[in-house]
Amino acid sequence: MKRRLNILCAIVLLVMGWSVGVSVYYMGLGMTKGVQMGMDAAREKLEGGNSAQLERVSNLRTVSVLPKFLDEWKGDLFTDSVRNEKTGRYVPMAYTNLMVSVPVETPAWQKVASTLMGLLVLVANVWALVLFIRLVVSVNRSDIFNWRNVRRLRRLGVLLIVGFVCVLLPEYLSLCSLREVFALESYDLILSDSVKVTNLLLGLIALIVAEVFAIGLKMKEEQDLTI
């Protein structure tokens, strides 16, 4: 039993490390490429070139879209096409994510709020990761049913929910601003993929498990007092 528990804990830590590593890698890659594009565009402008490239980079944003045929059937399943390099023919397709350069007027308060929420998300994710590692280590030591783990689970659940809300609000405000200046004929603009309901679900599950642990510990304490 102990060996099986150790194996499961090791697998959890490996999967968690892989997930964090992949996220950090692509985040760093995106930031590096973005900075490089911005520097190239600024250098071109300083050399007397066209400033259009700098404007495109500064207005670059990722847009998540939903094909309208999913909710408004008009007889056309796909309204776009892409060239298949294997056959040289165009095949029908529908987008789910786009990168577009669209100027959007963003209020100063929204920029400040988005920055603060981004920092809060970072703090919440790091704190939740630390709590999760402590929880796994405690389980690996067979020290499971105690009030420390109850507090850890409660904090973990709250942090996951706070992180979800802090990602949801800026993305929703950004989506509302984008919808005022940008629209597509065959698509509806939707929330970004960065808003993951899975985090909210995991937070609620952590809170439920914490309350189950708390109820069990209270029942055990009452039995001990009765004896």
C-alpha cells in the first residue's frame, strides 16, 4: 500500500513538473518573440522606415472565435479554406483562434486593473503550487487526516478560484473592448482559451474535500472525547 502511494505521489509530481515546465517554456518563448518583434519594428522606425510594422506589433492580439454554424445553421459548414501542402489543394476549414492586429482603445483604469490582476494570478499560482507540493509530501508520509491538510486544501481551493476570477475579468473586459471595433462575418468572438473552467472546478473540488476531511476529523475528536 505504501509503495503504491509513493508511486502515485511521484507520478503526480512528475506530471505537475511537466505541466509547469511546458507552460513556462511557451510563456518565455512568446515573450521573447514579442520583445524581438517590437525591437525590430522600433529599429526600423528609428532608421526612417515605415512605422506600420511597429503599429501592427503593438496592436497584436490573440482572438478566440466560435464558428457561427454551431449555433446559427445557414447551410454552410465551413466558410474558409486552407491550402494542403501535401496535395496542393484547398480544403474547407473553420478557425478557432486567430492572431490579428487591431487598434483597441483601452481605458487607463482597465490597464492598471489587468496588470494588478495578472500579478495576483502569478502570486496565487505560486502559492497554490507550494501548498499542493506540501500536501503531496504529507500524503506520501501517511500524515493525511489532520487539520494542517484541511487548511491547505481550503487555501488551495480559494487560490484556484481567485486565480480563475482574476483571469476571467481582464479577459472579459478585453473581449468587450475588442467587440466594439472588430467583428467577423462567420464567427463570434468568445473568451480566450486562457480562461480555463478547469481551475474553477478544481478549486471547488478542493474545498469539498477539505470540508469532508474537517467533518471526519470532528467526528473522530467527538468519539475520542466520548471514550
